[in-house]
Amino acid sequence: MKINDKEPFQLSRGMRNTVAFLGMLLLVSSLCVLAWAIWNHPDVHGPIVLTPGALVLGLILIGFAIRGEK
């Protein structure tokens, strides 16, 4: 057995769906916050500071859901 034959982790289908759902929820909500902040309040920096972290976390969760196939 080679080292690269197996994925580093495995998730059940329900867990993959949950992780993908949470990733999409973070991704969509952070994009909405970013659009709202740019559209309505160009001088407010609070939501714009938090949004890139939520975007990256959403993408990481979606990546884990894709790579965690059984």
C-alpha cells in the first residue's frame, strides 16, 4: 500500500453535506455582508475586516467536504 493511496481523512455522507452546507452558509453570508458594507457604508471598516476571514473559512470547509470522500 502506497502512502498516497488513501485520503488523509474520511467523512460520512451526512457529515460532508453538513460541512458543505456550513461552508456555503459562511460564503454566501459573508458576500452579502461585504456587498452591504460597500453599497451602504463606504467608511465603515468593521464588516469589511471580518468578511475575508469568513470567506476563507467557507472555502476551506467546502474543500474539506470535497476531499473527505469515502
